[in-house]
Amino acid sequence: MTEGPTSAPVTPREAGLEIAAGQVTPPAALLNLIEVRDGAFGSRGSGDTSGFGGLVQPVVMPGPTPPPYGGWFDDLAGELELALADHGLPMRSAVESVVVDRGEITFYVRREHLLIFATVLRDEPALRFEMCMGVSGVHYPLEAGRELHAVYNFQSITHNRRVRVEVAAPDADPHVPSITSVYPTNDWHERETYDFFGLIFDGHPALTRILMPDDWPGHPQRKDYPLGGIPVEYKGAKVPPPDLRREYS
């Protein structure tokens, strides 16, 4: 399965948007326009009493960065390409795009190749990213076909480097391979991301909720989750009388 951005990259000028100086680096980078928000606080259907009703806020992401990337980023990309080739996987098949922004490098990896990509990051001597700092979820409701993102941060203690890996999945098929077989400490982070965003990590040894009750409806950190007035439903929960409750001094 091959996935890619559903909207072509646009420049701020092409999108009719003004981006403040210094907000996007490098200056010549193309931007992916995700959506344009208007007003403040997302309120609709009532008069504007905030004075911010005329705000127009673009949601943009840096577009792909063409090589050379600069500094050790080029060495990293070269070693990755060689190591993936040793596994019979061309770089262009595993990686959708590479983004260098604000002094950081991000590899957008196709989800079906995530496991081998993570293995190469850990095992290749020239890379040696021994630690995965965890996985976080992101929800872009209007990015059709790529609504859910899993974001990983890896650290190489050997080479004192950090790299970010991002994987996208559609809302209708929210499956991403678990990397706990490569980085066992990701166990709890994958459970948390599943709990709050609904990303399903295939191959996880025990993918259950970690913070919300097992019978909690929905995934509270998704942007389509209702705010306020959520009915609290706990299966078998009991509230003890005041004289039997735990005291803290």
C-alpha cells in the first residue's frame, strides 16, 4: 500500500496567506496547507463577543525538503539508504518524504515499512539510535486519508543525535505496526496513544487502555471528540462514604 499527501504543497503566496517572518524555516520551503481556521475558540452560531471573529489562521506544515539537507543530516540519510538497501528495501519505497525544519529532521515513513525502518535505526552501526523516546498521536480531521499520525522520537547515545519519524494512517483504517519487538519500552507509549487517539498498533503484546477506563467511549484527545458535558460511565465503580474515603494530610 502506498500513501501520500492528498493535497499538493502550496506556498503561502499561492494560498493567499501571509506568514510572519521567521515562522517558517528554511524561508524557501514549500508548505502543506491542512486547513484555514477563522474566528476564535471555534465558536459558531452566536454573535462574536470576543473581538477576534475576524481572525484567519492557516494550519500549515513544512513541505518536503530536497537534498542536500546540510550537516550530519546528509550522512544520516545516506546511511539509511544503504542499510535499507541491504534489506532489499529502496529508500523511496520506505520514505514518503524528508522534512528539515527548525534544525530538526523528520522522515515520513510508510506504515507498512515502519518495523524494518526502526530496526535499521537501532542496529546499523553508523546510526545506532538505541532509544525510542516514545510515540505520540496527532489528529488532523481535515487531512483526508491521513487523519491520524504517529510521531516517534529516536535518540542515538553513541552519536549524540536525534531524529523524528512520522507515520500516517487513515481514520477508516487506523492500523500501525507496533515497534515493541524492536524497542520494548514503547509498550506503554503505544497503549497511551491507542487510548487517547484510537491508533491500533498491530503486534502489540497487550493493547489495552492505560489511563481511561476500559469501557470509556471514544478517544478523548481526538479533535472530533466533544468538549464538556461528557457522561462519565464506569463499570462497577463505587464511591465510598465520606468517613471511609482516603485522607491526605
